[in-house]
Amino acid sequence: MSVNVQDGSAESGADAGGSCAKVFSCHHTSWSVHSSVPLELLEIPSTKNHTATPVGSEVYVFGGYDGQKNHNELYVFDLRSMEWRQPSVGGQKPSGRNGHSATLLAGGAQILILGGWLGNGPLAAGDMHLLNLDPLKWVPPRFTGEPPGPCNMHTADLVGKNLLVFRGGDGRAYLNDLHGLDLDTNSWFSVKTSGEQPPPRANHASAVDDYRLYIFGGWDGSKRLNDLYVLDNRDGVWTMLKPTGYAPQARAGMTLSIIRDCLYLFGGSGHTTRCFNDVHVYDPEEQAWFLCVQSPYEAVERIGPARRAGHVAVVVDRRLFISGGACGTQYYGKGKWYILDTDAPPLIEVAAPPVCADSVRRVMSEYLNKQEFSDVSFLVEGRRIYAHRILLTLFSDYFRRAFACGMRESFEPEILIEDMSYETFHALLEFLYIGRLHVSQAQQTDVCFLMGLLRAADQFCVDCVKQMCEKHLSALVDIENVE
């Protein structure tokens, strides 16, 4: 898998494999799977909305919902031996819950469990429980001040010596209030902020990088979101970021993790409960989103995790561990980890000589609108056009995202293209297949055709064709012929 972005320009008739499709790799990533579970623990429940808290070389996993009931078991995963255990824990354990938070407090001696959904009553829970790590025991917290109150699908992050809780939902409303726990005084307080505050939401994702708290996406009660905000904890100012690049689709129930100053976003649920298994990376220096695209080997072997939401993510050095979650009625075992290496050695690739590349292009051109080996077709103005997903993926960022991220194009054998002429769509596919755009002399001066092709190229992210259309249109339009 590689994180990439396309950039470049081209004249009409330029090769699609030339400067107009320049690709640079920002990271090399690869998935692997680990599923060793001791025989006595094979009954680890498959849940969503549980928590996973890293503590040194171990991960403490608690709670979650399995589709029928909430859980309150505690499991520990050892990152050195890569084995699970179920420890004996003293004290009164919390009630079963999901959508809670579990944060390792400053000093690394306790984990704070806050809120969640218990499954009874109209409101989310607002209770708090401390897990002492040595000896392992549940103890009641002794905090002063006004706690956050009922909260579910919220986030709780350690920023310096303060625990910051972005409340999410309380069972009646969606909220955006920010609460702090001063760990020096063990006192709760309301955090005063200014700037562009995130609108109310729940089931969002958060991550902390030094003094910055990031909030992404979620559900506001009527729609899913894909906005990104950052709070500067030094002055309490919120900023709504406006990144360029491949923005993730609106979603909730995803994870957001910091790895070497970049934000790694995985999964989540989108419109009509469709789930994702894509990886997006936000680079604060570039102020841009990048999309991780699976290598052909990973795509064929299906090495990465299935689409899911409500999973957990844990960062171990340069690796991202993903476990659990659900998509619809399918719940995934939290005993299995999918591990994303964000700096894996790149695959060795041998560049083909130009004569081979030309041969490939000639072969591709022979399959334009041919039913042989076709695995997708488009219906345009009542006429069918046959195509091949692998070829579209190679030369169109739009189709690469669509086929990888669960859009309708990834599973429908026939795709209806609306508000576009057959002539326009065929011209666009022709460019993707043969690397050149054959535009007749009449079409080069046909404003309607060029505008339609420009819109199509913009929709399907074919920048070379956009630039060609813009060039011809700018030559045709002047003060004299604009009404």
C-alpha cells in the first residue's frame, strides 16, 4: 500500500503515463494479520465500541457490544509475546458498556473509564471507574469539581497533565462542550475556548499531537461529517482546518491515530450504514489528506481488514494495530489484530523498457469497450460501454478511490452514468485506455462538447483532460463572444 497524490500538467494528446500522471510516494505501508489466541480464551467476544488502552508493552481491552449485550470483561494483549491473557482483577468492576472512554492517566498507574451506554434508561452513563494497574484492582475515583455528566461516543485525551473530554452525546442531544480533569489537583473544570468551535457531534474521532487536540467527523443527529478541527491547548483557540488532497468521505465510528506527526484515519461507517476500510493520512505540514492505495498483491490476497466501524486502533512505534468493530450485523473478533506498517520496505519494481510500455498501451487500446474480460459496464444514454476495473484503477484517482472504499462502483456490475452524453464518456474512457485524447477539429471548437468533457474530467479526476479542455476553452472565449 502506498500513500500517493497525483500532480502535473499536459498538452492535448500527451501520454497518460507521462508528466500529467506524475505520482510521488509519501510513505510505504503494508498490512499483516496476527490472530494467535490461547485455547482457553477462544471465547473472546466479537464487539464494537470497546476500548483498547496501551500501557507500556501491553494493551488493556475493555467492554463493548456484541449485537446482543454489553460486556465488562478485561483482556490484556502482550505486544512482546503477541499473546492474550485474561487477568484476575480485584474490586467492583464496572457494569457492561459500550461507547465509553478508557484513558491512561499521567504517571501511567491508572486507567480512567468514563461514561458509555449501559443499555438501560434514557441517558448515557456518567459514572467513572479507575483501574489501578499495580496491583490490578478497580477502585472508586476521588475527584472534585463538576464532572462532564452523561456521555456516550465521546472522546477523552490526555493533553499535558489535563484530561480533555469532548462530550459527544448524552442520550438526549448531541453536544460539543469540552471538560478538563486537572491531574495535579484531581479536579474537573469546564474548558473555556474560542475560535471556530466544532459543531455538536458524537461518534467522532480524536488524536493528540503535543499540545494540539484534533477532532474529526462523527454524527450530528442528521448527517455524518468529515470536517477536521484542531484545538491549540496553549491558548484554547479552535481552528477549522481546510486541507487539500483526498479528503475522507463523511463518516462516524472511525479511528484517528498519530504516527510520526501525521494523522492516520481508518474505517468508519458512512451514508446508509455503509462501512469503510480505507486509510487516509493527514500531513499537518502539507495541510493535505493523502489516500493509502492497496498494492495489487494486497488487493488480490485481501490482506487488509474488512470494512468496519466501532473498532479500536493502537499505535506501536511505526505500526498501527486494528481490532474488532462491526459492519451491519457482522461483528469482528477483537482477538485478531490487523497491523499496518507505516514504513514497510517498498516492493521492488522493475521499470519496463519504453518498447514494452508501448506494447502494453497497444494491448489496452484493443480492449476499449470490449466485453472480453470486462468486469464492469457503464450505461450512458441507454448505451452500454464495457470496461475493466484494473485499467480504470491504474489511470483514474476517482475509480481507484471508488473501487477501494466501498462506493457503489466497487460492487455493481453495471453503473448508470447520468447527466453525461455517450460521446463525452466514451472520449474520457478512450483517454484512460490509450493515453491520448482524440478530439476532432470540429470538437476542438465545440464549446458545449468541451464544457461537457471538462465537467466529466473533473468528476472522474482526470486532470490531464481538464487541462486540455481549459486550454481550448480559453482560446475560444473572449470579450466579444461572451454574452
